[in-house]
Amino acid sequence: MEGGICKFHSVMFTNQVLSVPTGNIKEGTSVIGATNSGGAAATQLWRMHVIESKGDRSTVTLTHTVSGKYMRAEPQRPGQGVVVSDSNTRWTLIRHNNNGEYRIEAQHGQFVCALTRPGVQVTLAHPIGSERNQLWHMERAGHRDPGSDS
């Protein structure tokens, strides 16, 4: 997997993407599911830096392009909200299938990012099989990732 600028679309709520509300983005601002604006709305874009990639798993950092802050969830427990932070946090993208669907697994590997309904904060949850609110399509450079390694 290669790094770059990405947008993450919810599989369950197809018009929702990972976003940070506009305005004064500071430490602890919530990462939410927001209506996909189409195109390259900066508040919906993330810079993905790949640290390591093996098979269906890639360890990455995700930096919000507007604020320059990292996506983070601490402490890591069910229901913990995902925020932006100055603290560098690693996530693992786990390919779920060949349709470009991924789980975004928290740093310690026990929880994944979930969007429980449109317009709310993304939270951590125990991974459950093919629970669609825990799956994300990754879009890079104007196209959805078909699940390839490049």
C-alpha cells in the first residue's frame, strides 16, 4: 500500500466520510461522519503515511490535511471518541475484501473505528465480523481503491 492524500467513506452510510468540522480545529476536536461534499473538500482529506505494509495489513498514521493534527483515540476502550491530536498515533488498515473495504484498527489492536449513525463522532468498537458500520472505503487521488497493493 502506498501513502498519500485519502478520503475514507463509510460502507454503511455511503454518503458519510471521515471529517473534522470546519472552524477552530484544536486538540481534541471530534472526527465525525460528515456528508461527502464530493471533490476534494479539505476538511474531509487525510494524509496517510505508511509505516509498514504486510499482506492485508498496513500500519499508518493519518494526519488531517487542514489542521496538521493526527487522528487519535485515547484511552482505547469501546465507545471512546476519535479526535484530532498533536500526538502521533498509529492505526492499522486491514483489508476486509477485494472491494476496497478496510477496517481502521486502533494502535493496540483491540478496537476499530465505527460510525454508528450519520453526522456523529466516530468511536471505537469491538470488531464484529462484517459489521458494515466498521468498514470504510478508501479513496485516493480522485478514485476509490480497488483493493490493490499500489
